[in-house]
Amino acid sequence: MNMNQTAQQSRNTRGGVSYVYVSYVTSNAGYIAVIDPTTDEIIKRITTGRNPTAMCLNPSGDKLYVADAYVPAVFVYSTETFNLIGEIPISGKNPAAIFVDPSGKKGYVINYGDSSVAIFHAITFKSLGTAYLYRTPLGFAGNENSPFLYLACNVLPPDPDSILVIATATDTDTDTNIDIDTNNSVANFDIGTDQVGINDTPPNPLTVHPNGHTVVRLGNSGYLYFVNPNSNFISKETSLLDNTVSGVYLDNGMLFCTMREERDFLKLFKNLDIDKNGNITYDDFKEIPSYKGQDKIRTSLTQKYIGVTIKPYDSPLGGLQIYDVDRGTSRFVSLASIGDLTFFSDSKAYVAGFNQVTPFDLATARPLTPIAIGTVRFRVKNVICGYSNQSS
């Protein structure tokens, strides 16, 4: 299964429908709006903390996890009843991403404020401690075919950036005060310095090949890693990935990469891979015309479409680029307000704006009637639908 897939074929939610979840804030409270994608109506509003900064679903889709900027806890909700079923105490400042690993057992919260990762048990709702990394954690990636998790980190120059490879089996139910950097890290790859500052919060620069042993770290200088529990870990820099920012690997071996904001194209590789001897291979490479200001990149349910949000750069408007993988064609729709992006299916996507969410008909690249989340005092944060093997 694709690590970046944002909608599950097996939907263990009420009525067999995978709902769309929108986090938003008012002047003094946080909320989650639950949208039924078959009607595009808000069917429930959940009060949650004070400022929900990140949320995710578990692989089975029956639990929603929400991290909050002002409340030191992860709130867990049932996607069957929308009731609060757990509140996991965690520590850390400015949580910016939350992720449940592909096994569905462990959860991780990335804290930019103090360069830490809070770890919790996703089933028993037990806190497992906080790892202080002395480097800025950016994002997690996982894969069902690998026993490891991968954490991208930035360090202020001249120290090198790195990827921590974490053996998930070491995070037992009884672990406390977990230190990923020394106890649970199988490998720590130093990969040179990038131009991401410690106060920046870029998209996740990690993606994993469907084979489970090839990891891609995108950046001003891109790297490939061969990771195998029965072999040595191999890392190698490649100019093929220079100036990339974020990416998605499809099940068919296609790798789509967004570029730095001043570049107006996407990179597309077919079967970009690295073997245990450090040999890098690929079947095809091309540049896809795009737009300056590339931001989020997501895939549809069966990976028929790639979506890329475009922030305003050369014009006052941003928008959504929809790329048809089978036909090799793309269309662009301008939007007055552009934020997070998720796919419900191969027929519909949702783009967050300032205080509304706009559904898109993917076949025609046509925006549908926007869903008002609230008044001008409401501000949309994130929108998700289904499980992803990558924090964002």
C-alpha cells in the first residue's frame, strides 16, 4: 500500500464511509468538523482542546488522533461515534505533526518548539515518553514492508542534517523516557546541511519505495538509502533529487517530487531505487510542467491522480494542480485561499481555505460548492481523509 495514500479502501467508519475531518480554531477553542463526502454536509462538530495543530487516523480508520498547541495531550476520538475515547498526556512544545505507524500500535508527535518527539501507544492510549533530539524533527515515514520508521531531522549549519532509523519493536508497552537518538535508533545518517532553518516547518521530505528498503530524503541535496534488517545500511547522495522538497511514491514505482518555490516543474521518476551495494538505478525521468510555489502533494485512492497545492508566488492567487497519472496530463484551478489538501476517492478532493473547504470534482477539475466551516473568526488548520504512511 502506498505510504502517502490519503484514503483507505477498507473503511471501518460508520456506514462504510470514510469521512473528511477538518480542524479549525476560533478565538478561544478548537474544533473538528466532520464532513460526509457523499453529501458535502457537516454532520458533526467536535470540541477539542484550544488549538488543534495536527491530526491523523490509524490504519484501520476507526480512531482519530489530535495534537494541540496549548494542551499537553493527544485527544483520541472514535470515528464510529465521534466521542472522545482517550486523552494521552504528552510533553513537548509546539506540536506540528502526529503520526501512527503502519502497525497501528505506536504514535508519534513531532514538537518543533523543543526539538522533541513524544511517543505513545496508539491502542492502550499510554504515554511512552519523550525523546529530546537536539535537532529539529521534520517528519516521519513508514512502510508495511519495513520493520523501521524513518525520521527526518534538520540541524543548524555547520552540523549535518540526518535521518534516524528507528526499530519499532524496541518501543514496547512498558518503555518510558525513550531516547530515540541513543536507545532506539538503528542508524543515524548524516546527510550534509540543507537550507531549512530551525524555525521553518516544511512539508515532510521523506518517502519510501513500495519495496520497503529504499528511502528517499528530498532536499537541496537529495539522498537515497538502502535499509534492510539483514544487511548494512547504505546512504548515497544523488544530484537527481537536487532542489526537491516533498514527494510521494506510488505502488507502481513512480516517484513524484515537488520543487523549491522558485521552480515551475515537478520531477517524476520511474523505479528510482538503490541496492545494497549503493548502486542507484531508475527506468525513466522527466520534468512535469507545474507552477512556482508548490506546497502540499497528495495521491487519490487508487493513485489515479496526483494533487499539488500552489501558494501565491508570481500572482496574487494560488490554486490546485491535478495531474492525471494514466494520461500524463494536468489541469490547474485558481483559488483565492489555499491550505491543506486531501483526497476522498478517485472522484473527489478537498482543499482547505481560510474558513471554508472546497470540494473538487477530479474528472473535470471543477470546484464544487464550498463548505463553510464558520465565519471570519474561524480559521481552518488541516483536512484529512483516511490513513497516511507519512506525517504531514
